[in-house]
Amino acid sequence: MSTKQFNGKLGTYKVIETADGTPTLFSSHFDEACHSLHGAVAETLYNFIEGCDLDILAKKYSPLNILEVGFGTGTGFKLTKQYIDKHFPHVRLNFVSLEIDPALVEWSGLDDPSLKVLIGDGRETIKSYQGEPFHAIFQDPFSPKKNPALWSVEWFEALKKHSHPDVVLSTYSASSSIRKALMHAGWTVEERKGFAGKKASTRAFLKGKMSEELTRKLSSDKIKPVRD
């Protein structure tokens, strides 16, 4: 991981330091960084470790099955593994990550029996997954504008097929088009405060009801859901 720049299937990746002193990668192909520049570790902890209620899920399930959409730097897995090992050492972690560019996995240097990375287009590789349903989903691909295929109604329908009834999906995005895509795919959407001054983020479930306020907000918004 000492390499400052390297080439992959989807162009060049440059290592950059974020505000909390931890690294992320900038993708030339997507013209975006894998994390908020306010802090790669801090953002991951907030959006996914906390956002997916791992403290609650780990008390109920072992193995704890987690799906990460976008392996990126491997930070999601590393922090999840550290968190579970420290606070719930009795829990067996089953962490599945989707990644289109194998160079990222190689760069991370991660090799752990609790990690399985499915290489390829996520829309295809998720179909090959035959394991137990997921309790948590880290919805963390590049932004909807840059990578809309992993934010569509059809995508969230595919995720639903592999989800446990108690699943918690969390993502940094708060766009109406994404929330509507989740709704149309049968998810219950919840607004959550965003990371580092960002106004909002999003969580979704297969249980419960949406708040009347958010339902009205999305119903009155003319933006259409993302579709393939």
C-alpha cells in the first residue's frame, strides 16, 4: 500500500490523504475519490459501522453477513473486522464485497478468511452469490452521477433478493432519485444526518413504515428514480 499511484482495469488511481490523516484513492475513470476528503476512516465508521447498526446486529447474528457494494480501498472490511474482533469476538464475520477492478484488491494487500471479494460487474456477480442472506449492506459505490447502474431500482431489487428480513442498508447518498429507487424496489427509506456537515444520508430497511414527512417530501418531488 506504499504505492502512491497505480494503474488498474479502470484507469489510474492516486493515493491521497484525507483530513483525518487516513488515505483514500482518487479514480481517474470516475473522477472521484473513494471517500469523503473529510476523513476516510471517520466517514466509514459513521456511514457503515454506525449506519448499519452493527452493534445491534452483532448481538443477534453469528455469522454476521455483510455485503459491501464497492471494495475500493478495503477500509470498509478492515474497520468492520477490527470492530467485530474487539467488541464481539464470539461473532463469526462473513464479509462479501463487490469490486469491478481487481487492481484495488491487489493494492489493499488484504487476505482474510472472513473476506470474499466478487470481481466483476456487480450486477452480474451478485447473481452468483449463493450464501446466506445479508444482515447489513454498505451501499458505497461511486456516486449516482458517475456510476448510476449500482443505484437503480433494478439494483435495489437485486439486493433485496439477497437480504435478511432484519437487513439494514446504509449509504452516503441522500438524493431523491436514489431514495425513490429504493422505494420502488420495496425498501422502507429513512433519512439520517450526513457525515462531516453533509445535510443528510440514507438508510433503508425491509420492515417498518416511512415517516409521513419523508413520504410527502418524495411524493412532491418530480425527480424520477434511477433505472437501468
